[in-house]
Amino acid sequence: MLNYAVYLKLQQEAAGLSSLTQYLKKSPGQFAENAEKFLSELQALADAQLLPISSDIAIALQKIISFDGREKETGARYNARKERDKHAVSCLEDLQEKLRTYLDKYSKIFDESADVCRGIAAQIETFGPGTLSGPNAVDVCMETARREEVFKPYYAHVLGVLGFVNMRAVFDSVLPQIIYKRR
């Protein structure tokens, strides 16, 4: 099971692909250069977490680095840097699809588990206002869900699907949506 924090970081990084678009309007070659930097950082993250998507990232990076800018041109003026940018775009498109497929496996699991955790937290806060306020709100929420008979089946299901660490992270991410902070 993918760690929830790593999942969120990968989603954030995948969304960062759009920031590269601005380099297509600048001087030729800038897009490919920045795509290399982006993929190097993404690969470092994937390697550090031992993610299977790391090899796909490495292949895309290698394709961009090794492209010499020479493709068959007929007629129009030839610009090796523009060709390299076009090649980098196609490599990133392929990688984006692979990354999306990889993340989609976990997206449904985390989204459904977040809905269950949100429901548990909402019921705890509704029937005991202020119960989930304070620095240890996640611990209180998880302990209440584990102890109370009404929540046990949901708690056990989410624990079985996510594991303890991911379940704690999901509870931590949904509690700010439930808790009303009085000032």
C-alpha cells in the first residue's frame, strides 16, 4: 500500500507538469531543459520511496536526455531545439498517462476511506461537540472509533484497507473539514 503522504506528494508533482507549459513560449530548448529538471526531482522522490513508477520516470528522462534533435525533416527550416522540445512533450505525455494510471489505483481507495473517516469524525463531533478539538484530536477520534460499537465495523474496514499509519494520516486530513474552530 502506498503511503498517503507519498500519494499526496505524487499528485502534487503530477499537477506540477502544467507549470512546464510556460517554457514552450520561451526560447527553444527551455522546455526540454526544465522537463529534465522536473523529471530528475520526480525520479528522486520515486527512488527514495522505492515506487515501481520510478523506472517509467527514468525511461522518460533518458529519452529526453539522449534525444539528439535529429528527426527526418522535409521542407521547412530545421530547429534542433524545437524538435527536442516536441520530443520532450511527447515523453511527458506518455509518462503522465502512466503516472495517472498508477495513482488511479490508490485514488479510489483513499477517497472512499476519507469519506468513511469523515463520517466517523462528523458523528463523534456531532454527538460530543468539542470532543475533537485540541492537539490530540486524531488520537481521540481514532480511539473513539476503535472503542465504540457503532464505529467498530467502519474502523476495522478502513484499518484493513489502509493500515494504521495511512488511516491516521487520512483522519488527520479530514478532521479540519469537520472541526469548527472557535475563536
